[in-house]
Amino acid sequence: MEPTQPPESSPIVPPKRSRKVVAVVVTCLLALAGSVVALRLTKTLQQVSSPAVVEVIINNEAFDPATLRIKKDTTVKWTNTGEKPRRIESNPDAKNTMEPLNSKELPAYSGAYSYTFTKSGTYEYHDGFDPVLNAVIVVE
């Protein structure tokens, strides 16, 4: 006896269990893709709606980084990690295009000062207690 084969016109239908597994896998993949798109959209909206914050560390010997390039509407946060108090001040002979930088005293190990740059220009500044420590911010 020869084995019987299905007629050529009849399609092969997978069992119902296989269709359910495929449906669950497809649903999970669509949900994952939707989550990735939502996450990217949220991150993009955050970048557009909230300005960037860039940190400058003040250690015992220097501002780090000493030269910083940023875009307008970026906030720079200076954090004093050194063992002496510091104060951020614009250089008196600098051609700053904004109000001068003028922080209060930043205590050793923890003091912080933030400023949002809203105008383009080159801003030269130094430590008010130790003018040898100096740096530059270029706002584009």
C-alpha cells in the first residue's frame, strides 16, 4: 500500500496551538516595538523641552574642563570638589556679552553654582579667591 498524500489543492493548516503561539509572539513583538518608539519619542521631547546641563568640576588646581563649548540655553553647573572655597567671577577685561558671572562663595567639597547661558559669546572667568585658576566658555 502506498501512503496517501493530501490533494494538491488543499493547504497545510498548522495546528491551533501553533497559531496561538505565533499570535502571542507577534503581539509581544508589536508591544516591544511600540515601547521602543515611545521611549525614543520621550527622550527626544525631553531634549527639546529641557535645556542641557553641563558640569564643570573645580578641583584644587583647575576648572575641568578649562575650555567649554556649549549651545545657547545650556546651563553650566560648577561644583567645587576641592579643599578650598571658590567663587566664580568674570574676568574684568573680558568682552563678555552678558551679565558678569558672580557666584557666592562655594564651600569646599560641596559648593555648587549654576548659570544658564542665553546669549552667544565668549565668557572668560576665574576663581575670585585664586585668579590663577581661570577658564573659558564659548556659547554658540
